[in-house]
Amino acid sequence: MADRSPVLRIVTSAARGSLKPLGLAQRGRSRLWIDDHAWWLGVVEFTPPRTAGSGLNVGAMWLWHDVDHLAFHVDVVRTSPEPFRTEDQFTPLALELSRQAAANVTALREKFPALPDVTRYLTSRPVRRGFLWETFDAGIAAALTGDPATARDHFERVLRKDPLAPWMVQAQEKARELHVIAPDRDAVTAWVAQAVGSCRSKLGLAPVTAVIS
């Protein structure tokens, strides 16, 4: 198939040259690469377009969501797909995509070097209608860094929404539990550590001892 031979081969070769030196790991033989930071991931996806070729998505995933699939939760940079016509034509395009991926991964690392930086970013964003998980994430980050008032404010915003879908019910169940324990930083840290550990297991990632530091 065109996606695997030669497109995937070319994309994988280019990614190995740019991403592997940064410490990223390829997910099997897929177009996905991850930058593992214990409780969050940098996710790189060389997206397949409708025709042969590749685009690029790079963003961060918060593992406290405890899901069984990779996701983009914040700071997603998208690059339009490059078409494949011939190996000679596509190879330099794949190399450029891989260089862009490496630059975006480096930018994520610089933006989120530690939990306080993540908290400042998440809590300083304007609340957007329809983006319930963004508010939820800001609440968790604030609670983890010892700001229960800000955390509870964000959790209360989540709880005020009409739960119009099952995922909203799930979000509110978690927000309600976290709202109660928000003043207890150790309890929040334990809650997050359990969620992150579960998520890492579902994703097939190695367990880590110190989840939040």
C-alpha cells in the first residue's frame, strides 16, 4: 500500500533522524511518536491525508485524563499535508516535516518545563464556551500547585454546565470529587498519580515512581 511503502518508510526514516535524538519513541510502526514526561506526553502525529502523503500534528496530552488512546489536549500545532508523488519529490518534504516536529517538541518542552509553568498557562487562558476539559485541566493543575481557591473556582465552572453528553457526566463526577479534596494537596497528588498510572498502563507505557514532582 502507498501509505506503508514507500510513504511510511520515508516518514519513519525522517522522524528517526529528527525525533529519536531528542528521546522520542515511535509507537510501534505507526506515524505516532511520543515525548514522555511521566504525567504528560508530547505527541507527534504524521497524519495521513486522504491521498498518499503526510501532514503533522504536535501537542501535549495530560495523562490525568486516564484514557486508552493518545490525544491532543493543548497547544496543538497543525501543518497541512504534503502530497506524495514520487520518492524523490516526497523525501525532502518528509525531512522538513520531521524538522518542524522536532522544533515543535522543543517548544513544548520549553513552554512546560515544570508543573508551575503548566499551571500558569492553563489558569491564565480565557474560559472558552464548549471547552469543558480545559477548565477541568486548569482546576487540576491549580490544586496540584497548592491553590485550592483557583482550583475550586474552575471545578465549579465545570459543575455548573448542563451535562448534555456522557463525557460531560464523567467530567463532572471527577470535578465533584476533586472539588472536595482540593485543599488537600497530598490527596490531589495521590488522585492524579492513580489516574496517570492507570492511563500509562492503558497506553502500554512503563510505570513511573515519581509521577508529580
